[in-house]
Amino acid sequence: MQMQFLIEHTWDSSPVNHDPIRIVFSPGQRGIKIKVFGPFFNDPAGPAAPPGQPFPGLWDYEVVESFFLDSSSENYLEVELCPHGQHLILLLSGVRQAFLQQLPMVYNATITGNRWTGEALLPWSYFPPNIDKMNSYAIHGSGEERTYEALYPIPKEETVDSQKPNFHSLEYFQDFNLQSIMEEGWVQPESDLWKGRP
């Protein structure tokens, strides 16, 4: 079964001024398939790295990100996908506390005119146990035009002047479980990468 999400707001709850980024999760071979469809801004220029490879600091480029959280432990998985074909995976235990990153992943992206699509296969071993929350984001633009968008943004009335976007505001993530993508009775495989984490 697939689940589809549209990123229709900036991080602070203003409507986006373009066709929204669409993200689709569906069952994959030993993992979850993530597909991204959206406008291609070509700003900033792509990273100087081959497509299909992990790229540190990918969040400084044009990128779509999805976070999968176990809210009881603050263990979470961050996945970043770039229209130019690079990707970045971080496993975090505690807010911004990455203990593994630049893991390999099968990922392909295609740019066609002013649109792009990306498709990734995210292995089960990257997911912490007990995922119950999720959020997704999109970033593009340079300098003053840098734009940060969120599937579940911070409500306007909770923002303050000069506040900066923070994608690790876990309290704004919304309910999500992997079973809703897989069939009923599916059990998440255990992961050695997360063993010993609180």
C-alpha cells in the first residue's frame, strides 16, 4: 500500500508559491521505496560529486528530506535526496546526535526540463525500532532566496521574529507507522545498526 504526502507550506506555515513537492512511500524489496516528484529550481547548482553517492552537507543544496522518529527514545532516521542524484542518510540518537552517516543506498534521480523525480530504496536496517512519527521537508534557493518547506510546519502563532528554520524540532512531527505501508501483521526486522541504542 502506498502513502502520499504533499509539502504545501514553508517551515513557518505560509503556503508555498509553486506546485508542491510530492513524496510517495510504498513497500520495496527489503525496505521502503521513496519516490519524490516536484519542480526543479536548479538553485543552488548541484554538488560536485557523482550521482548515486552519499554527499556530506547535502542540506546546503536543493534537497528533499524525510525523517522517521521513535518519539519515546528520540532515535530517528534522516534521508536526504537531491535532484542531481546525490543522497545522504543519517542515523541519530538524540536531537542532532548523528552516530552513523553517509550510508549507501540505491537512489536514482531524473531531471526533465523544470521537473524532477527521484526514487530511493531505504533498507529496513536503517530504521530505528518503534517508528511512530514522521516529517518531510524541501529546501531550495540561495542566499536571501533560500526557502525551507515542511510537511508539518511550525504553526504561525508559535513562531517568533528572527526565528530560523529547524528541521530537528521533533515536537512538530506527526503520527506515522510503517505498518500502514506494509500489510497487516507485518513486523519490522531487527537492525544491528540500532542495537544497544536506548
